Amino acid sequence: MRLLHSSTHPSIESLAGSRFHRTAARGIILRGEEILLLYTERYHDYTLPGGGIDEGEDIRQGLIRELMEETGAKNIRNIEEFGLYEEFRPWYKPDFDIMHMESYCYTCIIDKELGDTALEGHEIQNGMRPVWKNIYEAIAHNEHTIANSDKKGMSIERETYLLKRIVKELIEPATALSQAS
């Protein structure tokens, strides 16, 4: 899968420390300029649905599981590679210095109607919920949170980067194509 971006948190001076590796899958589900996202009250941000892949789990199967759990998505199909976002950020437990996170992003299609979610306890406590949101509004919201909020999470820069890349590579070409016909 192509590398979209690699980032290192500003507090990390060297990548030489011990690393915890985490693999995640994230879904890109579009309907025109609307995108299925997760809004999290605690961090006041919009993120792509998805999450950690379990040990031994196929990454596409993990994506399907995460989408069903977090959004209630049904009949997830036409899963296509979009790209990989790699990041190095501080790890919060004493056993490692750095977390190396690889987020594999995929476009896909789901049925129009969402089912029930199966959110984890911490996701519920953080006020996470699936929402269809205009992608431009989600970007503007996240940028405002980055600039003005002290409660933003570490993933907001990744998510905002990915949303902008989705606009550039998926939304704008589709808009130009529809205007040309």
C-alpha cells in the first residue's frame, strides 16, 4: 500500500527508543461530499471510523469488524486500498518510549441504513458517535479544534490530513468529472 504520510510527534527527539507497534484499519465511506465519521465529544473532533487490528486478524476483516462496531455499518463491500499513514508518537505506559502507529486506509461502500453500534466502554465515556458530515465542514471543525482547544487528542492531525487528502484525491476529481459531463 502506498505511503501517504509519515509524521513524528514534536515531543519525540529521537526514534531510537523502544517502540510499541500498532496496526489499524480506517474506512473511507463517501456519499458525494458527505463522509461517515466518528465525532468524539471528549476531543471535540471528527475521525475516520476504524481501529486496531487484533493479532492474527486479516486487516480487511479487522476493518469490517471495526466499521460494524463503531458505526453499525452493514454489508461492507468494494473495499479498495487508499493509503497508509504512519506516525510516531509518545507512548503513555512505562514499557515503551514510542508508539509506531500504522493506519491502513480503505475506501468502501456500505448499505444506506446503519445498524446498532457496539462501542467499547471508553468510546462511550468519550462521547463517540457515528455521524454523516460534510467533509469540508469536518475539516474546518478539526482545524478550529487544533488551533483553539486544549482537549484535542493526538490523532486529530492525522485525521485532518487524511480528510484533506480524501478531498484532493476523491472528492475534487469526482466533482470535476460530474461538471464536465
